[in-house]
Amino acid sequence: MTGLEVIPRSPAILAPHEGESPRLQAELLLAHVLALPRLRLYLDFERVLTEPELERMRALVQRRGAREPLQYVLGTTSFCGREFRLTPAVLIPRPETEQLAEHAGQFLTGLGDRPVAVLDFGTGSGCLAISLALRLPNAIVHALDVSVEALEVARENAALHGVSDRIRFHAGDGLGALPPELRFQLVVANPPYIPTAEIATLAPEVRDYEPRTALDGGPDGLESVRRLAADTPPFLAAEGRLWLELGDGQAGPARDLFERAGWQVNEVLPDLAQRPRFLTAVHPPHDR
Ligand SMILES: C[S@@+](CC[C@H](N)C(=O)[O-])C[C@H]1O[C@@H](n2cnc3c(N)ncnc32)[C@H](O)[C@@H]1O
């Protein structure tokens, strides 16, 4: 069987899923099996696939057919124009988080080229930490996650992008796991923010495959946000700033809880769908 024959057969299994073109998915899976860039398939469509290649293709199509996200099946995704490795231990980075990386990067760029320390709370694949380290050669980025398996993926991605020497990895639950003497010019976070009861209503790709610790924000979705508001101030440098991603509908309650915790909320900015999703705040100097 040739690539040209395999591609139209696979969409029958991939078809029921929304959002992604079945043909594109089949092409990406075949390109993965053949270790070729997808566009090269068009030059090689007449090549007869070997039995092991067909077997691998069938296995990948079946995984995707069982609603495993394409990015886990491929083991990679793109974030801020770069490739990141993924396993089911980490959240699949979302396009809106690229906006968070941009806001945070702009803030850091505005500080000039002096040395800065950054904390990425809940680093997952390391997409934010690594993108910021690549953009700011003067930054040391601390990447914290409660999941040791996620940190392994983040370490692998840091090595892939050549920034291992400027990223410090910390395993632990919340900022209390960090050395208390650390001070950050920027704390960036895309915390788990889905209300627990909503998780069961999500698409199977998310509900059944993405790590619960990356999704579950507690009863109102704001558990991690509340902890960040309470625990971050002692770790901020004098001019330190927080940049945070929020779920849809959380901007109002998040602003209230930050202000009650003594923060000054500078801005809440919209995502591409014009929903308020990115909160940035400062906290007056804090006595430890
Ligand atoms: C929504 S994911 C974000 C991952 C990545 N930063 C991104 O934007 O794609 C949240 C991450 O926070 C981590 N996490 C959840 N609770 C945590 C806690 N209390 N302390 C440290 N990390 C936590 C999860 O393991 C997960 O990797």
C-alpha cells in the first residue's frame, strides 16, 4: 500500500472528531511514521509502505481514534514557533498561553539587559520558562512543578533548546517548595483553573488524557490563583510583577481576590476572542 492509499483510509477513523481536519491528521501521523516533514509526503506518495510502517500507522490512527490528543500521539507540539516534546504527564500548551509568553516577555524586555530572575509556576512542558529564557539571555528562570514527571519533560525541552544552564528546576507543591531567599522580577503562571465539576464535561481529549493536576482548579477553579495571591509577595523583587493566565469568566473574581490580598492589579488583558484572560499585578514591598 502506498502513502496515497493509506491517507484516505485513515480519516474514516479520525472523522468523528471536531476541529481538526481528518486528512491533515492522517498526513501528520504518516509523516511521523516515515520521519518526514509533512510536505515531503507529496513527493513520496507513490512509495510503497513496508509492513512495519503500516503497522505503526495503524497503531497511531487507532490511538487518535480513541480520542488521544494528536499532540500526545505525535509526542510534540509547537509553542511560540518552536517545537516542544510532550508526554501525557504535561498539559498540551495552548495558543492563549503564547499570548501570556508575549506579555511576560515584553515586561521583561522593558527592564533592560540587567540580570533578572523569573519564576514559572506550574511549568508543565517548560514552554513558558524556555520561551522566556530564549527571549531574554539575561534571565535565570526557575521552573516549579508539583509533578516530577512533568519536570522531566521540561528538562528535556530545556536541553533541546539549549537553555538548561539558565533554568533551575524545582519539584514541589506551591511556592513553599522554593528556597526562601529567591526574589523574582517576574512570576508567570498558567495555573490549573478549571472548576472540578466542569472537568467531566470537557472533550474526551482533555478529560481523559491531560493530567488532572494541570486542569483541576478546585471547586471554583481559583484554588491555585488564591494560593498565588497569598504566597507570591515574599518572593517578589522590589519592582516584581505577576503575569497570570485565567479561565473565561474568572477575571472579576481573580481581581477581587488579588486586591483583597493587598495587590494592585495593573491590567486585565483579553485573549484573541476578546475574553479577559491575562491579569498582571504588583504588590507593595513585603516584609519577611
Ligand atoms: C495548566 S498547567 C500549565 C503548564 C504550562 N505552564 C503551560 O502553560 O502549558 C498547570 C501546571 O501546574 C502544575 N501544578 C498544579 N498545582 C501545582 C502546585 N500546587 N505547585 C506546583 N505546580 C503545580 C501542574 O502539574 C501543571 O504542570
